[in-house]
Amino acid sequence: MKYFSVSQQWVLFVVTLLLLGSLTFKLYFHPGPTTSGEPVKEVVVEVSGEVRQPGIYLFQNPPDLRETIERAGGLKETAQFDTTLSSTILESGTLLTVVKESSQIPPPLLLSKGGHRGIKQDEIKIRIGRMAVNKLFVFSIPLDLNHVSVEDLCLIPGIGEPLAQEIVAYRESRKGFRSVEELKNVRGIGGKKYQDLKGFFAAK
């Protein structure tokens, strides 16, 4: 019978610990099921601009604006921040752009035309938009039928430019989609094509 040396036993022990650690991580840190039995869908938010670590971040629950900025490492420089926006809740697919603008604070009293010009102060502006369509596809985030463009629609398999224009024309004539199911009313979309396309969209 072949026996392992002490060093070999240590190697096997370490490998076993690594395997157990990997299994434990997958078991405890994978998104758990909801009450309906479906996996929890993570909230995806992209942060760009004047933050220390721009990028795409995943959250277990919809984050507010301040939490998202902190997750991206915080602001690059100390600047005035509009606290009224800090509690804004962000949905999946949001693009958060942080920009810095200089504003002029006038002096309290101007004695003459040649008086003090005031103080320049940096102010942080927050722009909330939507992530690029190709990024939404990567994370399986539905496109909003009421805002998607003809160019974006053409990126979806099964939709060419003529059908994309029909979808936009229908949206304009009805002043927006009330539901994804309304796609059935668009010329060129039958039952089978609707089934193929409905997963790509949401109506907000």
C-alpha cells in the first residue's frame, strides 16, 4: 500500500479546504430564490464620471443614489452635493453620470462695479439616464418600448429596420405602449414573432 508523505498530506489538506471554500461560497453567496421560487434578479447600475472607481455594479436590492456613489469609491474630490437627490432609488439598467461644474457665488454686497467677483465653488451634478443597449443585453435587462430608438431596435435578433420603424410609428400614433402585449398590434409581428420578441422589452 502506498502512503503519502507529510508534505503531500498537507497539499491534499489545502486543496480540500479550497474546494470546500468554493462550495461554501456558491452555496451562501449565490442569489437565493424568491417566495415564488425564482432566483433573485440583481439590480445593475453603471456609474461614470467624477467617481474614484467608475464601472458597472450589482446590488441585491434597488440602491439609492448615495449608496451607489459610495459603492463606486465616492467622489474624486470634495464638492458640494445636492442632498435632495441622495435618497433617489435607482432601477436596474440605470446609467449614473457624475459631473463637476464650477459655479460663481456672488459676494454679499457689491460696493462698486469694480468690486469683488465672488467665489468659485465646484458643484456636483447628477445625471440619471439609461445604460447602452449592448450592455443591457449582456445583463438581460429589458428595453423600454417607449424610449428605444429605431437603431437600438435593429440590434435585436429578428428585427430589421422596416419592422423597427413600424414599432416606432405605432408608438407615436398611440402615444406610447401601455403593455408589451401591444406589440401584437404592430404590422409585421405575428404570434410566433411576438413570443420571440417579448422577452426583450418592457413598457414603462
